[in-house]
Amino acid sequence: MEPIIETRDLNKSFGSFRAVSNLSFTIGHGDVYGFLGQNGAGKSTTMRMLLGLIYPDSGSVFINGTEFNNSRRHLLSQIGAIIERPDMYGYLSGWDNLKIFAALSDKNIKAPRLHEVLEIVGLKGREKDKVKAYSQGMKQRLGIAIALVHKPQLLILDEPTNGLDPQGIAEMRELILSLSREHGKTILISSHLLHEIEQIATSMIIIHKGKKVVEGKVNSLLNPDDSLVEVVLKPTDDITTKLASSAYYDNIAAFQPDMVTFKMNPAHTPALNRWLVAEGLDVIEIRSKHSLEAYFLSLTNDSVIKN
Amino acid sequence: MIQLLRIELYKIFRRPRTYISFGIITAIVLVIQLAMLSDGKSFLSFIMSGVNEQFDIQGNVLNGYLVTYIILQSLLIHIPLLVALVAGDALAGEANAGTLRLLLTKPISRAKLVLVKFTSSVIYTVLLIVWLAVVGLFGSLALFGQGDMINLKSDAFVMLLQHDVMWRYMAAFLFATLAMTTIASLSLLLSAFADNSIGPIISTMGIVVVITILSNLELPLFDKIKPYLFTTHMIGWKGFFDDPIPYGAIGFSALVMFLYTVGFLATTIFYFNKKDIKS
């Protein structure tokens, strides 16, 4: 089966700034595809290129095997998207906004479908309120309803958890998982919250300074042995000597007098703690970073990593 | 396209600020009408002092037709501003609100979107002119009554018989609609370049004011370009109150404004089709 999205050598510059550079990736049907990168890495620019909002300088986008530029209108009818914030017409009600964008979707969408998507996103009962009175979480939900209303195969969600409180983030996670599992949507999602992506993505790509760093299935990319464990210590003169002669020396990823970062499976943290205490080192705090976060940092943040 | 236009009109007329323009026109017209009710006779005797020495004018000179003419002259700058408030906001306002990117992720062509924005701006303009006709012309006729209309020009004095005036106003309003459509298309073009509405609205007014000054400057340097400036032709509606009516000049003015409108619109579509939506 051909991929639902395929990009080939996408390039985009704004003046002298190269936002995206020779970016190629593929997304399979049914994937929840995490799109990761630091601020300014080129995620939003790429997502906008997938939707025809920004024109690439060179390269191509294929949706279901058809080049985007050759069939823009038809392909957009198969996609639902939220780019950055889900901004809508604040002076209109949620219902009016949903109705307007449903009418623009090239499909004859009736009121029962509008009620259905409001139910899915949990906005039933609030649809007559003006959008300007909505909380950020409600706006995000309405944005998803607008993206979903025409039953697209593919959802492109750029930072859908932006501005949400922890409860809102958890609810959004559940919503995205249900859209994938129960409604069979393919979802391309970007987020700063790596822990969230780790919990929902089946595949992912990490881009850095507009270039692809890595792409693949989350299970195969995230090795627990590559997690980072940070140990905050009371600085002592002999700490380097003790570490140099220890079995953990090869695991050290970064060293500062008051903090040592080990690259290791978090399951071994208790043993590490016992060894530190036995060596007479005063442990103030031990924290393990989530495997995706550690992996992401190892690929995109040179200053943290020893090698 | 019809569906898109219906949605656009729904958005415009559900927005409270749309009605501010209608309120402003009503307020300005009422102020002028009240002023004319209060001091109209002394104002009229002042501007007609030269004429009264040579002619004996009888009947209701301070009538609704004359007051409407005074109102229209007073609104020369205001109406373009009110048109720019909506047309300048058409694309830039959506960009500023963040709704443009949501709109363009839907299966609609950018050219169609521009055409719909233009058409809705024209419909708004027509309604604004119709409202001006209602409160300005019919309101003045109700307050001041009918009569023969005196048109005082710098070098002539035109007397139009009462039964010969109404159609001239209708033609003048039609011409004004074309002139304001040109303003709307200019505003829409500037709106395509911007990501907030203030810029296009101010720029439209800046351009109108500067070119109007150029159109009115009696300097030989500008004589050759004046016939091609759209502001020179925006006051072509006054021709309908001449005798005989200069149909050739009015037709040329209409043609120039029509060509400007088409040019502005085509440029907007061309630019907007290529624009990266970063807002």
C-alpha cells in the first residue's frame, strides 16, 4: 500500500534562512506520526507545505500517491488540519464556526454529523456559546471538530496541546488515541511535549535545523538503554576518581561537579543509587528522563551530551 | 462560489462593527441636515450672494435635492474610508485573526476566495451607497421638501427642474458605486499584502488623499498624468448635475475606474495565489 503522505526533497528558504532542507519522509496509513524538532526546526513550515499554505522552493508532496499541486482541491478534501492555534471567528458561536467550515469542505454535511463531531470532541451542550467565550481547551476541541467534520482520512495537528492545562493535555491525548484506534485516522502530530508524543506515536521523525535527523517506528528507535539518568550530587574533590574507577564510567553522558548524567536503562537506577551511597557520595536527587526526551536531546542538543 | 459568497456575507453581517459604517453615515448626514435646518437659509444666501444680484430666484431653493448635493460633497473622503474599513480587512483581517490558514486548508481555490472577498466588498459598498441614498436623499426630501435644484459651480450656475433631478441622483449613486468599487479593489489589493487590517486601511486612505491632492494641484507638471489618476474621475458623478450632461467625460471616467478595478483585482489574485501563508 502506498503511503498516505510522501515528501521528496522538500526545500524552503525565507530570505537567507533555510527553514527546510532536502526533507523526505513517508507516513503510512493508520500511523500516528510524531513530528519532532526544536522551535524553529521547520516543523510548522513543513506542515504548511503539506497543506499548500507555503510553497516549497523545490521538492514534492504526494498524498495517497497523487502530487499535491496536481490535485490540491481534491486532496485537501481528504485532510483535516489544525495549524498552530485553532483560531476561529470569535463573534460567532461554536456551531456557526463548525457549520461554516463544514460547508467549505466540498461535501454535503448535515446537522446530525455536526452533532456527532461535537459529541466526539466533548463540546456537546456548549455549541451555542460564542467562541470568544471558550477556554483554550474548548477552542482546541472545536478545532479538532472542524478538522474532523468532513471525515478526512488524514489529520494534521500542529501543536494541538499548546496552551492546555495538564488535564486538557491528558484529554487531548485520549481524544487523539481514540481518533486513531476507534476512527482509523492517520494522524501527523507535532508537539513540544515529548512525553505526550511518546505515549501516542507509532512512528516519528526528528528534524533539526530543517533537516531530517532520524525517522522510523517509535519501538525500534527508542531503546530504554539509551535513556538519560541525571544524578544531582553534593560536589566533592574525589568524585571524578570514584567515577573513573567505577563500572558506570562508560555510561557517563555528561559531567558537571554537581550533576552527572548517565546513559542507561532507568531500571538500573536503584543499583546506581546504592553504589553512589556506598562510595560516600551525597545524593541530592536522581531523575530519569523519558526515553524519547533523552533520545531527542541526544540528537538535537549537542551541549548536553558528552560525545 | 455562491456558497462561499453566502458564507462571506454571513460573516460580514454577523460582525457588529460592520454596522458602524452605517451609523457613521447616518450621524454625518443628520448633522448636516440639522445644520441646514438651523442655518441653511443664511448659508444659502451667502453662497448665492453673487447670483442673487443678477437673478431673481423664487420658490423652495433650500430643498432636499440641494441639501443632498451638499451632503455628497462633504462625504468625498468619508465614504472611501468606510469602504476601506471592510475591504482592507477582507484578507488581512483573516490573516490577523488566524482564520486565513484554516480557510485555506479547506478545498477552495485562492482565486475564488479573492473573488468572493471582492464581491462581498462590492455588495457592502452598494448597501452603503443605498443607505446614503435613503438617509441622505430621501431623508433630506422629507425634511426640506422638493423643488428645482440649483447647482453652483465656480464658473457657472445650473438650474435643474424638479422633475429632472431624481434620475440624475440615481445615476450619480450608480457612478459613486463604481468609484467606491475601485476603492474597494485597491483596499483588497493592499489587504493581500498585509497580515493586519490597520495597514491596508491607512494605506488606502493615504493613497486616496495623496492622489486626490495630485489630481487637484494646478501645476503643469501633473497635467499629463491627471487624466489617468482614478481620483480625478471619482468626482465624475457631479457631471450628472450639469446641463448638458458631459456623457463622454463621464463615460471616460467610468472606463478609467473600471480598468483600475480590474487591474487591482487581477494583481490581488496573482499575488495572493503565490503568497506563502505564514500568519
